[in-house]
Amino acid sequence: MAKRLFVKTYGCQMNVYDSARMADVLAPLGYASAESAEDADMVILNTCHIREKAAEKVFSELGRMRKLQTAKAEAGSRMILAVAGCVAQAEGAEILRRAPFVDIVLGPQTYHRLPEMVAQAARAGGAVLDTEFPPEPKFDFLPESRAEGTSAFLSVQEGCDKFCTFCVVPYTRGAEYSRPAAAVLAEARALASQGVRELTLLGQNVNGWRHDDGWTLGRLIREVAAIDGIERIRYTTSHPRDMDDELIAAHAELPELMPFLHLPVQSGSDRILQAMNRGHDRDTYLRLTEKLKAAQPDLALSSDFITGFPGETDQDFADTMALIREVGFVQTYSFKYSPRPGTPAALMPDQVPEKVKEERLAQVQALLLEQTMAFNQSCVGREMKVLLDRPGRHAGQLVGRSPYMQPVHVKAAAPLIGTVARLRIVKVHPNSLEAVTA
Ligand code: 5AD
Ligand code: SF4
């Protein structure tokens, strides 16, 4: 009998990729995807541990899942409940203690073993816990990726050795690991043959990707760009320290490489950058962005910021605001500092009051909103290549993404779906750009 799987994803794009791969792993067991947890025989919560709020959400969602599970049991069927991802990795057995109705707890590095875990949970009825960092890379055991649509994620690197003092990733995702180039290219080719036109190469430190014979990410991108059908390439998330000349050159030379780069800086204050153990200062970052813009004059930059890191003074924060203006970021993901258990910054003196963190966050977000709007406005009159991927809300309209990820709508015929069209931007709407065929 067909079984149904519902995966709920929290957090980063790596989790979005992992969720899709977990579904791929379970497909041979007969699991098709369900629209909601209500319709599912198995539910996986793929969790995020990066900030306290993200982790808390998991436990409240588990409460809701328990009710569903009980209702199902009363109706004579079973719902297997699994917690995956970084909360599972960090909390492990604690999840089973707080939520004993959970059947499976698995970390981000063990989901290739899901079929075994499901069988074991079904057989024994007891909970299964697997948060190892196994010696075998999971990628070697995953079935071929199934593409949905024209844009896909492809994980090339995982883990982090940078140990920023605020961050849990090095503990939850483990040490930096690069997938072999051959495996990445095979997956890219398979996706292209299924109609994918845009690939986003993923990694917690994607530009830390390395190959035994000295290849770095710039070279890998060059190889991906040569694949038939792949018209656009992005990569995220990068660390300023790993931005080498070959990657910068790729921005100058490869038209497939989109001129939009997420390059988190976190703070504009040297004192704070040092306390964060970022391994770069403000000036190095600025010079790096200048080099990138020299290579690709159309480049737009996006960043993450943390407000209220321990010890952050008004002057430190002013330095951050000044850097945002100086670089001219067009997009940001910004957060107030959230002390994470087990990270060095959580124990630092001079924790900043919540109210101050919030006020500073609001200022960062207001400034970025201004800069985003100014950037959108500057796009009017420009010609852009837009990957049209679906029908719009109105008849005769298609929607797609600009090179800068802006949603763009245009009056165009349905057969253009799945193609990259040259469009002229004519108007800015609150959440999208309007274009005409150029
Ligand atoms: N508190 C607030 N933000 C954090 N991030 C990572 N750890 C924390 C934390 N403890 C942010 C960083 C990172 C993004 C993914 O999440 O800005 O780049
Ligand atoms: Fe976390 Fe820093 Fe690694 Fe990014 S580089 S994952 S912020 S430790």
C-alpha cells in the first residue's frame, strides 16, 4: 500500500536540500509525498539549531504532532515521527526524554540510514537514535536526485571548521567535508537532464570546497558551467576567508555565474569581528568586495549581520551601519545575537540587553530596506535575463527570478516556462519587478 511522507523543513537551504534527499531515500520504501502532516504515515521535522527561537519551534511543533499521532492511533493506523537536522544532532537523547513519542532521532550525517531506522522503529516500536558522524559519507549512499522545476540545490560541501564564537554549526554539522568533483558533476548532469536550468551549489562554507588535486570552487563552477542545459549558477554560503582568486576570476569570466553573492560579514567593527573569531577584519572584507566588483561590475552583495554580540558598544554598532552603507549591500539576513549553549560567546561577559539588540536590529533592517528599494529602483530600464519558472497570478502572465533573485513578472506565453528570457524591467512593485519582453 502507498505510504505518505511529510517533511517539514526549518532553517537554511542545506536543510531544504537534505529534506529532498531524505524523501529520495525513502521513495524506494514506497513513500510518496504528502501535502500535510494530517495526510502522512511518516512525518520528519528537519530542524535548525542556529538560534534559540528556531530550536524552540521544534518542541512546540512536536506537541502538535503528538496530537495527530494519537488521533491516528485511535483510528487504528500509525504515524512514524522523526526529528532530523541540527536540533536532533545537538539535543539527541534529550529529545526522546522531552518527547518520548518520537520514533526516530537522526543527525544531518546519517539520513542515508533512514530505511534501516524506519524498519527498526516499525519492528521494535522503540525509539531509534542515530546522531553519529559516520566514517562513510552519506552522499555515497544516496539515490539519484529527483528534480522538481527548473532551479535546484546541489550540496557540494558540508560542515565548518571556522568556529565563529557565536555559532553552533561546527558542532552540529561537523568538520568541513567536500564532495568529490566527479560526484558533484554527475549529480549536476542528472539534474540538467531532468530540466534544471539553474543550480545553487550549497555548503556551510561552500567556497571552502577543495579537491585532492588542488581544485577549488572556482574550478568546480567552471566545470558545472560547461554542462549542457545549465544556464545559471549560484553558490552559498561563502566565507570571506575562502574567497580565492580563481573564484573571483570565475565571476569575471563565466556568464553562467550570477552576479549576486551572499558573503556574510556579521559586523563592521574590528573589535567585534575579532571577538567573533571571524578571521578577517573590516578592511580585508572591504578590499575583497572591491576586488569582486572589479571582476564583475554588475555584482550585488548580500550579507548576514548579528546585532548585540557580547560587548558590542554604540560605536561598534555605528561601524556596522557605516559598513552597510559603504558596501551598499542590497539584501541581508540579520539577527539579534542569540547565546547558544556550548559556544564560547554564550559565556562572554558584557551580554547586551535584549532591548538594545532589538533596537539595533531594527536599525539594520530599516537601512537595508532603504538600500534594497533603491537597488530595485535602479533596475528599472535595465535588461535582465530572467529564468521564467511558473505561471503568474493573472492570465497570460509568467513569473521568474532575476539574476538578483528578485521575483519578476511579465506578459508572456506559457511555452517560455523553463527558459531564460531577456526582459526589460519597467516598474517596481512592493514585492516584485514588472518587465516586458526586450
Ligand atoms: N545568534 C544570532 N545569529 C546567529 N547566526 C549564527 N549563529 C547565531 C547566533 N548565535 C547567524 C549568522 C549566520 C546566520 C546563518 O545565522 O549571521 O551567518
Ligand atoms: Fe557558523 Fe562561522 Fe562556520 Fe558560518 S563560518 S557556519 S557562522 S562557524
